[in-house]
Amino acid sequence: MKRSDYPKLSKPLSMQKLGDWLAGARRALSALPQEPATSLYALAAHTLQQPAYWPQAHPEYELAPDQLETLEHMLQQLLAGEPLPYLLENQSFYGLDFFVNDQVLIPRPETELLVERALNWLGQHPHARLAADVGTGSGCIALSIASHCPQVQLIATDRSFQSLLVARQNRTRLTLQERVDLLQCDLLSSVGSSIDLICANLPYIPSAKLETLDVARHEPLGALDGGPDGLRLIERLLSQARSRLNPNGMILLEIEYSQSESIKTLIWSYFPQASVTIMPDLNQLPRLAIIETGN
Ligand SMILES: C[S@@+](CC[C@H](N)C(=O)[O-])C[C@H]1O[C@@H](n2cnc3c(N)ncnc32)[C@H](O)[C@@H]1O
């Protein structure tokens, strides 16, 4: 049974108190074992503009009709499989809050590994001045790096104008307009040379595999589809990076776990001198290609 096939709830006319609504919503949500009941508290806190703990502490609160209507609408969307961060318009990433909508990939904890490595490398290379985040989406990688590393200027690119609008909103929230440039282009095509560090979490899921994944039903395909083998965009990026990266630069690429061997062959065909390390993510799956390009 697909998530969207779940029966719609009849309108809960008698549920006026928050505690009653939460109890009914919990029963409805039990049809989706993968969705934790805490999602309901988050929806309630968001709708009622209260802190996270508040809904649990105030079951006696009388919901106004418009609040009840909003909560019911969100519950239906959740039951239909809409990811919670899109409903909350928020996702935490590397200790910061990012505005998200359905035009961008929801930032994943796995990608924090890439940011951590980038900051680590920048810390060891205090003369590095320019970093690029290719396929920036919500801007989570570029903006996290910029907020934690004052020495560096960033260029964040995306081919999707809608994504860049989201990134711009996050850049304003974090007051990083002076440090992060947003650019609509194909990969690095409109970026000049002299980049010290390139970070990219590009679409890397092979097209055929994508059809089998639930994520493709809710998040933008343009953020996920990496072509027949998942490596088409990464290969083009490596090709563009050759003339733009400074000697002894660094490239950090998020990859699919099945690509850990094929990516090395690809990297060495563009950067024969490179030292390549593949790091595992929190689930011990290969996730990050760390490329020190050499001279
Ligand atoms: C997997 S999402 C990653 C978003 C964000 N960096 C993150 O880590 O959450 C990939 C992003 O690459 C962008 N993208 C896809 N093809 C691109 C291209 N040819 N040039 C620039 N950006 C591209 C998509 O629009 C999407 O925002």
C-alpha cells in the first residue's frame, strides 16, 4: 500500500483540545511505523508558534478552528508521505537552522561529514581564500562553512533558480551576504580560476535505482538523478575543476556507497597525481571522496 492510499480522516469535529487532537492524530499516524509520534508534537509546536516542549505540556489548550484546520491539513500531508521538514519549513544542519521547501533537497546528516572535513582542511590551510559549493540547494554546505570559517569567501552554484531563492533566504537569515556569492550556472561553468577548495553534494543516484526509492516521490528529481551510473555530473565537475582549482587544492565529493571504487578511477583520469581517501558515514557506508589534487 502506498502512503497516499491511506484513507483520509473524517473531520474530527469533537477534538477541540490539543491533547485530544494529539491522541487522535497518534492513532492515525500508527499506520506509518516509520514516522515517529514526535513529528506530531513538532507540527503542533510549529502551528501554535510555541517551543517544542509546549504541546506535550498543554493538553488542555483549546484549539481555535483555524488552528485545528491547519493541524488537520498538515497531518493529512504527513500521512500522504510529505517529509516533516517541508511541513515545518525547517531543517537543522551542522548546528544551524535552514529554511527548506520542496524545491530543495532536505539537508542530510551524512553531508555534515563533508562540512566537517572542509572546515578541518581550511583550518590546516589558513591561506586558502576561495571555496566553491557546487549544487548548493538550500545553501547548507556553503553557509555552514562560511559561518564557521571567517577566512574564506564562498561561491555557491546551482542550475536551479528556485533552489537559489531558498539559498538566498538562508544567506540573509545568517547574514552572510558579504561572504557567500550565489550563482546560477552549470556546475562551475561561470566561475573563474583560483579556487582552493571545491565541495559538492551533486545528484549521484543512478537513474534506474531512483525509480525504486521513496525519496524520489517527494524531493526534487533534479537534486537526485545522477544519470545512468550516477556519476555523470561528478565526472563533468572533475573535468571543469582541472582548470579552476589551485595547485595543492582539495575536492570533497559526497558519493553513493556503491561508487567507492568507480569514483577513484574517474578521479585519477582527471587528477593523476591525486591522493584519494573514501570516508564512511555514520552508517559505516562509503560516503565521502576526499581528493588532495597535488601540484
Ligand atoms: C543532492 S542536491 C544537494 C543540495 C545541497 N548541497 C545539500 O547538500 O543538501 C544537488 C543539487 O545540485 C543541483 N544541480 C544539479 N545539477 C546541477 C548542475 N548541472 N549544475 C549546478 N547544480 C546542479 C540541484 O539543483 C540540487 O540543488
